[in-house]
Amino acid sequence: MAREQVTEILAEMVANVLSLPVAAGDTVVPGDIVVLLESMKMEIPVLVEVAGTVKAVRVAPGDVVQEGDLLIELTPDA
């Protein structure tokens, strides 16, 4: 049985999660915003780099994330 490939989208800095414009099951394409973060009064959109389906959202609005924290799990298109 083949193992499902999963792409992890990680936080690149300490930030607050402002919003999540995607949910599990949503289809995304490169350039889509999957998380909107806020750090030092600046909004930082987190963009997806590959097309696929959101497998899981691991954060919620209001969460504080650290650098390297898992934000989104994505199953890339084949």
C-alpha cells in the first residue's frame, strides 16, 4: 500500500494567527493564502507553493505560533 504524501506548511516566525481562509478538504493552487499571520503589527500571508487538497488545519485564529510550528497539512496533487 502506497503511503500518502503530505506537504507541511510551517510558520516562519513567531506570530499570531489572524485568519484561516481554508479548511480541511479545500482545494488550493500555488499562490493561494492558507493562513494570515500578524507579527509586529504587520499582516503576513502564508502562501501555498503546490496545488493540492488541505488535509488538516493545525491552528486556529488567535493562536500564537512559534517558528517551525505546523500550520497546515496538504496532500499535493499527483
